[in-house]
Amino acid sequence: MPKSTFTPSYARLLELLRRTRKEAGVSQVELARRLKRPQPFISYVERGERRIDVIEFYVIMTALGADPEEKFHELIGKLPRRIEI
């Protein structure tokens, strides 16, 4: 079984993160500044090289000015009904 980081479902999460950042008009550099992290951290997350948890999702969405709950529901709506981990 593949790790969930390399599944289509996780790819949807990454797409949501990138799209939300771009829609907010925020660069990777600016998001990193807001999170007090180095810019490569954002790049690693968006490329799936660094996995994020639900708390990090919340913090990233908040830093982008997005509603984390709304974005999580958006993600859930794009996931298949059954996901193996």
C-alpha cells in the first residue's frame, strides 16, 4: 500500500493549498514570512515533500486569510468516498 502522501487524495490537498495561496495573492516568500518559517518549507509542503497535519493546515489557511473549516469541507467534497491509508 502506498503512503497517503503519494495518493490522488493527498494531491487534492496540495492543489487546494497552492490554489488558496495563489487566490489570496500571497507568494511562497510572503506565506513563509507570515508563518515564521523559511521559504523552502512552503515549497516542500506544496510539492508534497513535507507532509502536513491538520493543525498545520489550520495555521496555513489562517495565515492566508482563508476560513480553515470552509477549506477543509471543500477538500472533503473532492475526496472519494473510500480512502485507504
